[in-house]
Amino acid sequence: MDERLGLNMLIERHLADPRTGHNRQFPLRDLFRQSVYSRLAGYEDTNDAERLAEDPTFRM
């Protein structure tokens, strides 16, 4: 879907990343995509993704 919509290119072209230091562990485009896809999946925010990351079922 990213390739078809050009989401990565749009993010990199139009959004500046003001973060510095350790706050840049993950690229802004990845964080933005996670937020968009989480909302499309019906989650209210990315806290749900964080909880799922700790679930043993998803660590297999």
C-alpha cells in the first residue's frame, strides 16, 4: 500500500523531523505509518501496538 500511495515519499518530502539524539531511534516515516495503520485497524492510539508488542503470542 505504501508503494501504491507513495506514502513514504510524501512523508519524507513534507514532514521535517525536529527530534534529536535518542528520540530518533525510529525514523519518522515508520512512526507515522504505524500510527496511520493502527488507526485504520481500529485502534485509538499506538498504546495498543505497544501492548501487542509485549504479548507472548506475537513474539513467536
